[in-house]
Amino acid sequence: MQDPVSLRDTIWLAWITCDTSGDRRRRDCGGNGHGMGEHVKVARVEDVAPGTVKCIRTRGLKIALFNDEGTFRAYDDYCTHVGGPLTEGSCEDGVVTCLWHGAQFRVADGSPLTSPVGGKLRAYGLRVQDGNVELAVE
């Protein structure tokens, strides 16, 4: 049986991706418990090229915004090992590598791939509306 935190993270994970390959006018991808009704614009779709990551600061949060070949994903911009900034590491072939100690995470779901890590990345809900990437916030 999963502990409550792992189960919660698994449920939230179902909500965190926004595939922009279809209708770009409005895609609501729900939330993850971080303010399911309110969204704040954090970027334009064209601001984050496919295969790249951008550091976003909003409402006291520091977010790593990934464009995973047209699918946007948002995580805390902190490695789960000792808090290194993920956006300063490398992002290649769907894997982000922490600059500090080399921990790697799968961009698609935030799961750890190599040591040293302290668990999955904390994910945030997103939606793409009228070319804007919007983050679910409280």
C-alpha cells in the first residue's frame, strides 16, 4: 500500500500535463491541489522552445517550466537531493540533470532516474489558453 503522500502525488500527476499539439485556443488541464480554480500566466507558448526549460518566478514560487516536445510540464525548480536549481542543469532527450550532483529526473512525470535523489519532483497543474501557458496557483 502506498503512503498518503505518494498516493496524492500519483493522483496529481494525472493532471499536470498540457499537450499543445491539438487545439491551442484553450486546453484546461485541471490542477493538482494548488488552487484548482485560479491560474496565472507564466509564459507564452513560443517563450519555451521544445526540448527546453525556463525558470519562472510567480507568487513566491520558483518553477521549472518544461516544453517536452510540445507538452508543457511544471515542477518546483529544486532538485529533491539538496535543492539545486534544475533550470541551471541540462535538459536533453526528456531528462533533466541537476547541475550540482548529477541527479536525473524524467521530464514526463518527474520521476527520479539516478542517484542521488530524494524522490519525485513536485508537480503543478498547467493549462494553455490563447497561446498563454498558465500555472494553477492558490
